[in-house]
Amino acid sequence: MANSAAVPGRPRSRDAAGLPAVTPDGIVAAALELTACHGLDNWTLRQLAAAVQAYPAVVYHHVGDREAVVSAVVNRVIGMFPLPPEDLHWREWFRRLAIELRTVLTRYPGVARRISVHGVTVWAAAPSIDRGVRLLQAAGFGDESPDIYQFLSNVICNFISVEDEQTRLTEVRARNLTAWGSHRDDTTMPGLAALSASVHAVASDPVRRDSYFADVFDYSVDRCLDGAEARLEVIRRT
């Protein structure tokens, strides 16, 4: 079965049909491409099989069911981003990590949400976890180092996941920006008016609108790092 052609009537030998051999790496590479084009949750095993010109049973034979393929895709994506150098200050290390993760994960919609909900395998995450937790330990976070690492990594992936969804739903986002930006003159609710004015300023400026997600991401990561740094001061005093 592994060497069968995908279309009835073709020779059963892939060599005879002029088709390349089906391999686990080739299947995962095709799944990566489908994820980049459609999102992690928006392709089927049948579509993946068509992409490698094989039967779904061949995909199952080489990699497993869809869940197994998705796990392999997530592992492959995690392996794409470079770990920041170990000699950085812990805060700069996590800031670099956030930038690298966003650069990679936004190319593969849905992977960030998958990581947020299900996590990653030890094999894929071990290098990042080991280096990040050791840096936090060296900085003085002590027993809270694993908790701080998980907090920061979850925040990073959650914001990227939100960006994935809002980028995909462009019409919904545009309507929401218009609605939220329409209350800037409401004198009865000055807090809402301030938020509405902020939204309107972004929506009406093409440059700020284009950089919105990056700006929000950078701001949020920095404020989380501020919180971690404040916690470090508390730990040092106890």
C-alpha cells in the first residue's frame, strides 16, 4: 500500500507513475504547507494525502492519524526558531524569545493556540525550557522559576493565538474597530471615551493599523516582564 498511486487507473508502483516516494518528512512538510496556507485546524487528512499524491492510509502508515500529524507539525515549527544566547540578561532573553516565537508562529496559524491549549512535547520544548528556567534560577527566582517560565511562555502564545484569529477574521475586526471607535465623544462615560479615542486613533492611521498587533504584542510582553521583575524584588526581600 505504501507505494500505491493515489488515482485509480495509475500504475501501483510510484516509480512507474513518476511519483516521488512517500516519507514521514515529506508528509510533515506537506502538512506544514497546508497549515501555512489554511491554518492548523483547517485541513483534513484526505487533503494532506492529496498533497503527497497518496492514499490517506499511506499517511496513516508513515506518520499516524491526524492528531499524530498535527503533533509532528507543532514539533517541526517549534524547531524553527533559534534560542536566544544563554549569556543574555533573563529579561532580554525572554524578550528575544517572544520576538522569535511570534516571527515563526504567525507563519503557521493555529499552532500558537495548539501550544496554549495542549502544550508541546518534551522533545520539542526541552531546549527552551532548560535554558529559560536556568536563567530564571540564576537571576534569583528560585523555586518559582518554572512558574515564571510557564507564565511568560503562555502569555506569548496566547497573544499570538489572538492575532491569528483576528488576522483571519478581517471583516469582523474592521466592524469591531468601527464600533469601539464610535464612543470617543461620550461625555457620560469618560473611561469608555478614552478607550474609544485610542481605538479610533489606531483605526484611522494606516501605519498604526498595520503595526497594531506587533505594538500590542511588544507592550504586553514588556508589561509581563515588568511584573516578573517586580516579583523578583519581592522574592529577594523574603
